[in-house]
Amino acid sequence: MSRFFSDKYAELKAYVPGEQPKKQQYIKLNTNENPFPPHPAVVKAAREAAGKLELYPEPECTELRETLAGRLGVSPDELIMTNGSDEILNFAFMAFCDRHIPAVFADITYGFYPVYGQINLVPYREIPLQEDLTIRIKDYFQSAGTIFIANPNAPTGIALRRDEIAEILQQNPYNVVVVDEAYVDFGAESCVPLIREYDNLLVTQTFSKSRSMAGARLGFGVANPEIIRDLKTIQYSTNPYNIDRMTMATGIACLQNDEYNMENCRTIMTTRERTRDALEKLGFEVTPSKTNFLFARHPDISGEELYLKLKERGILIRHFSVERIKDYNRITIGSQEDMETVVRVIGELVASDK
Ligand code: PMP
């Protein structure tokens, strides 16, 4: 830290993203990326947009919002586009939390939430998940703060049903409830159909996982037009040109070929269930995931040891050194072939550890 760094950030602990190794070739299952490349039309759109990089992009993302609105069955003024969904989550902390309105989220959830709390100088309350790592919805009733729920949750992969989230919304008429649906396309129920019923709901989603565009940084929020206007005030007060030309063009092309993405999601879900069966046969306890990853622990091998031994063997998964979940690892679902390799190597490690 330099002697110039503001005191207000003395305690700030930055988010630590999963490794993105450059030198060694790994089977990379640590950051929940999609194993399939984007649709060829997406690559073509990026190339074409690159020819106009001397011009600023259009801050309203009109065509992209119209295309997405058609896909989701909402109106374009119920949408805001952001630089990954990380940006909209930060916008939500800026817009709907302050000294008097704390953020409220689970103790085990997306690790960026506490960081957003800290950087925005917003107090936050962490609500413990139950023993089985599920959310008890009653813990979120009358919460006196802005609620952030990753649904499905990360890194557990466990989802609440839409009617359960609706109950939380009903029980918090004076607070915004942000439902972070980064992984929703892998088998969970989206809350987008609830936005007209609940004016306190903000749903966030991303193109990073189900749409194979993590490298483009495209996310969005869906809510009633007033909430969207608040978020746009934050956008225009921080970075009006938050979506670059290439990302905007690729987003449109991606949505025009969304059946390709949804088919890939179905393949990933099939691979996920096969991998789960195989891991359970090896003695793992695996949470019921509705995402593109599995969260698993084994009685005989510690989470950290498994992570390190797999890394030595060229397989990268994610281990969190957090007390409550230190026995677990989060394993992204890659191609069927990669997952067969991973299961074989894990099987060897488990056998040699006995
Ligand atoms: N929410 C959750 C639960 C996530 O795991 C992630 C990915 N790290 C994000 C949001 C943000 O993803 P992105 O910024 O790529 O949209």
C-alpha cells in the first residue's frame, strides 16, 4: 500500500479471482467458464465491430436491449446492460445500500458481496446457511437491508424455487431484493417473470456462463423501469460507455443464436449429472447443483490436498480456504472427455490415499 492510499480502504480486502494460468496447459475447471466456444456468428460480429473502434459505443445499448427484451419477454426499459454482472452487482450496492441500509447475504455465497460492501462503505450482515448448506427463507423475512441472494447459490450450486424467492419478496416490501442468477440457465427457475409483481425485485444475469462469453464481460439487470432508472443514474455517473462496441455486437449475435447456447447448457447439465454419479461412486458427498459446477467433499481426502494433487497433475479446480467449506472443492463442468479424465485421476488419488 502506498502512503497515498485512502484511509477509508485500510481494511479493504480485494476479491481474489480464480487463477488464469498463462504458461501451463491445465484442464481448467476453476472459474466456471463454458467449455464450448461462442457461436461463429459471435466471432464474426466482434471482427466487424473492431473496424469501428475509433467511435464510442452507444451508452443505451438500444439494439442489444431490444434483442434481449424479446428473448426474455420483458420490455427494453426493464433492462440495463453492464460490464459483466459484477458491475450491476456493484451498481446495486451503490444505488440501494448505504450507512443506514445494510447489505444482507448468506455467510457462504459469492465472495464479491462482502468486497462490494467494503468498497462502498456499506455495513453488511451475513446469514449462516443451514447445516446442509441450504438457505432458510425465513431468515430473510423483514430483513431491514438490501438482500443479495445468488440463486443458484455459489459455490454450493443449490437453488431456491421461484415461489420461495417470491415469499422473501413479499416479506420485504420496503427493501430491494437482488437475485443474482449468474447460473440460472443450468436448471434453476428464473425470477424474471416476477418483476412486474414485485417492484422491489432486481434480477441480475450474465453472458459469461451459459452463453460462453466470459471474455467479453457482458451482464444485465432486469427490474421495473424505476429501479432500472436508478441503476442507469449510477451507470452514467461512473462509466456511461460501460459496454464496448465489440461486446455490444457480440451480445446481439449471441442472442440471435441463443438456441445454440441453450443446447450447450443441456449438454453441460447431462455431463454434470454423469460426473456427480461418478463422484458419488467414489465416496464423495455432492450438493444438488443446478449450475455448471459441482461442490463436493470426500471423507478421506481434505479439500486442499485434493486441489493441490490435482493441480500437480494438470487439473485446476477451486478450493476456498474458508473454515465452513474447507473440506469441499468446486469443480466446473467441462467437456465430457475432460470430466472423464478428472474422475479417473480423482479415483486414483482417492484409492492411493486409503
Ligand atoms: N455472480 C456469481 C454468483 C458468480 O459466480 C459470478 C462469477 N464469478 C458473477 C456473479 C459475476 O460474473 P460476471 O461478472 O462474469 O458476469
